[in-house]
Amino acid sequence: MTHPNKAKGSTFERQVREYIRDQGLSVDHLRLAGTDDQGDLYVRESDSVLELKAEKRINLSGYLKEANNEADNYAEAHRRGADRPAFYAVVKARGKSVGQAYVVTTLDEWIRLNRKAK
């Protein structure tokens, strides 16, 4: 029997994946890889690794640390060197639609992405 929290997370991941696809973007499900986990979803157009969270208590610093590590793992697994994808934590907003989820990154990451876009 699946743990209720795992089921919530899986449902949220499916909802986010479908929502992103409905917006016309290409999104890939990333498989679990233990300590070498590469995140939950990868969005090709924005070259982004998404770490999804559907938890009662929000831990932004923990989510962002995990997402950052997973972006590094993704870059290493795909032999990208220093050209790693962006990282974001996508956090379920309780009582709101999937499109109202919070998308969070660090200021340093945001600056890196904006410099890269120049």
C-alpha cells in the first residue's frame, strides 16, 4: 500500500506535469536515482530542473538546497559540465489550483539565469 504522503506527492507531480504540457511546453519525468537524484521534472524550453513539494509545512531553504543539488546531478549525468540547468522548487499552494503553485529559486540563481539570457 502506498504511503498517503507519497500518493499526494505523486498526484501533485502528475498535475504539474500535465499543466506544463497544457501550456505547450515539453516536460520530462525524471526517475529517482537515490543520492544522485536529478529532480522530479525537466522542462526543455527553459532548461530547468523542478523539485516538486506538496507538504503541509513549507521548508524553502531545504527545497532549494535539494533542487540545487539535483541540478548539479543532472548536469553531471548529462555531461554538461558547468552548463547546468536552472533549478526551481515548485511548492503546492494549499487549497489552490495547480497553476497557483509557488515557483521559488534563490536570488543568486535568478541573477545567473538573467546574465545567461543576455
